[in-house]
Amino acid sequence: MVVGDASLDIDTLVIGAGPGGYVAAIRAAQLGQKVLIVDKSELGGVCLNRGCIPSKALISAAHAFENAKHADQFGVTAENVTVDFAKTQEFKNGVVKKMTGGVSSLLKGNKVEIFNGECMFINENEARVFNDHESPRYRFKNAIIATGSRPIELKPFPFGGRILSSTEALNLQEVPGSMIVIGGGYIGAELGQMYSKFGTKVTIIEGMDTVLPGFDKDMTTLVAKNMKKTGIEIVTNAKAESAEQTDKDVTVKYSVNGESKEITADYLLVTVGRRPNTDGELGLDLIGVETDERGFVKVDNQGRTNHKHIFAIGDIVAGLALAHKASYEGKVAAEVIAGMPSVVDYKVMPAVVFTDPECSSVGYTEKEAKEKGYKVKSGKFSYAGNGRAVSLGHPEGFVKLVADEETGLVLGGQIVGLEASNLIAEIGLAIEMGATLEDISLTIHAHPTLGEIVMEASEVVLGHPIHTMVR
């Protein structure tokens, strides 16, 4: 307990317990620091509670439902396959509980003090944490801000009722009959396709000319093809303009090439990006932490703000809003505080979308490499030429490798297909280590595995593939 208004002393204050904050807190504690972590919501942040983990649990359930209905290619016939979505949600909640419980155990096991509440800077070296029951003050030597991000809310589409953010969409207690999705990026594509597999009639309204606009067109074409198989309607080059809802449905007005249209569905899901949580009562302006015009905190290559003892990581700093990026930056910040010469120096950051098929990318695309001045050579190997993919009933997709023609150094890779999320790690490691195509080709990959596709792709680029013809 705090006597009067005296301050408690700690080494490091971590604000936010998401995949950036809790990783930073654990690493700081491992390095001998006395750490306090503060979060007003659940341990694990958006990722474990309202993002990465619950969405993947529901996506896995959707795959299981679809596989049960279409297992006849294996000679397996199941009749009257149904889904009890309340039980599906129980499964998802159980996964979330297990993962967040694990975070709690890890924090406590590393002797990190946990405070469930909000935090506000009083000055550059003190902060008050508070909830309904207490409001102690802490004097800190260093602070790591990891407050994450939240869904962007558009004025014509305010969240509430039948207009959902991703948070509400993950917690529906029954499968909707129909759903409109504004935004065909990774969140909209994942959740839209997941609900479509469960039987929802989904319409995606996207402003660009394709879903997943950040990925190569030959990758997104496969995703769009599979979306259409389950009845998803994709409207591209469209501008959503307004929405009107009743207690039963919602109607969206939009335009395509100047032509006005409207559509009605049970729910509207708005997924147009996320904004950093740097506003509110945190008090960054009070202590003069510099941010840019979009609210992102300005940091150097060690995560330091303009106050050398205050760090910022994750979604509130520049770069992709990815959980693994936040965790990496959290480790760097904790190590810098401990006096280690750590810096944010990764060559590449992988990106993954859990659509069907999955898409993953790391390093340069062929176009990007050429724009950087490289003389590029590239090549693909199809899943259809891989025994494991065919035996699993998923022959669609490919691995593409991009390399420097002069040195053979691997510059990037793109994968669309089964387990693309797992396969991309080998290519990321190759780039970080400065590996060449020959290094991958000469590495013996177990057979029959999907990992062989990466090896085969390297041989395609080198010009001597075994399991496909050289063109």
C-alpha cells in the first residue's frame, strides 16, 4: 500500500500488456529489472483477446466444418454436418483463456508486478496508475509504452448495433445469414471468408481493384477464386458512402464508377485499418513525447523517444501493425534499458494472412527488388508438384523466390497455399543470414513435406528443377 501520496520506486514501467508489452516486461525482468506492467483490459492485449488468437481459432473451426462437408474426395462421407456456433465460441474462448492464462503465469513467474487499470504520466519520471479501487504513484527509471492500436471508426459507419468492428464480429453468438464487409484487407478477408465457410452470405466492398491489395496479384487471384467458391461477392473499386440500420438489418449505400448502389444484410463489418492508442489520458503531450501527424510516436533504432529513458514499441510506432514486430521491438527496448547494444536491425518482416489459401510474404517482391536497382531472377514452384500437398487434397498455390542474379542472394519470397504461414519462416531466415539460392537447394528437405516446395522453387530459379519442366 502507498502511504499518503508517496511514490513507489521501480526500474521499468511497461504500459500495455499485449504481445509487445508483456514480452518487454518478461525480458526486462529476466535482465534483473524490477518491472511493473499496467493494462486496463486483459493480459495479452488485442492479439490474444480480440485479434490474432480468437480469429485463428474461429478460422480453424470454419476449416473443420468445411472439411467435414467435403471429405468425399478421400472416400469419407459425412451426412447432415452442422455447426453449433455457441460451442464454436466456447472453443474460441477456451483457446483465449489458455493463452492469456499462460501470459499471466509467465509474468508472475518472472516476478513482474501486474496492475489492472489505466496509467497516466505525471512527469518524465513518475506515473499514476488507477482503477476503481486504488491509484498508487510510481517513480520509474525507464518506461516502455506499448499501448497498441484500435479499429478505425468512420463517421458514416459508427460502431454499434449492427455495425461491427472486428471485436464484435469475433463474438457473435450465431452465424449471421448475411454480412457486408467494408474493406478487403487482411482482417476483412479473413473474417469474411471465415463466416462464408459457416454459411453466411458475404459481400466485400473494397476501394482498390483487388482484395488483399498489399500482396501480389497472382496470390490474391487464388484467394478471390476460393472466396467466390463459397459464395462471397467481391465488389472492387467501390466507395462505401453511408449506412442505415434497423433492429434487424443494415443497408449500405455505395458507388462503383459513379453508379450508386445499395445492399442490405444482417450485419455490417467495417475493417479499414487501425489507429495508434496514443491519445486519451495517457499524458504523452503532458511530458512532451513527440508524435507525428497520425499519432505515431517518433523513436530511434533502439525504440527511444525524444526522452532517452522512455521507449515506444509496436502499433504506436511506424511500420506494420504486427504482433511479431511488437514482440521483437519489446525485446530490443528491454535489452537497451539493461545496457545491451541492441538495435532494431531486422532485414525483413514477414506478413501473413490466414485466408484460404493462406498468403505470406517476406522481403522484396520481384517488382520491389527491381525498383531497388537489383538485377533480379525469380521463379515459382507449384503446390501441384508436391506429393504432400496433393495427398492432403490441397494442390493449389505456389512458392515464389526472388534473388539477385549476380550473387544468388535471396531477396524475398511469396507463398500462397496450405501452411504458407509456417513455410515463410525458412525464407525469412535465409534472407537474414545472407543465404543464396544454392544454400536452400543444397539443404536436404525431408520427404514428403510441404517444405520441399521452397527447395524446389530455389532449383527453378537456378535453372535445374527436378519436378517441373524448365521453360
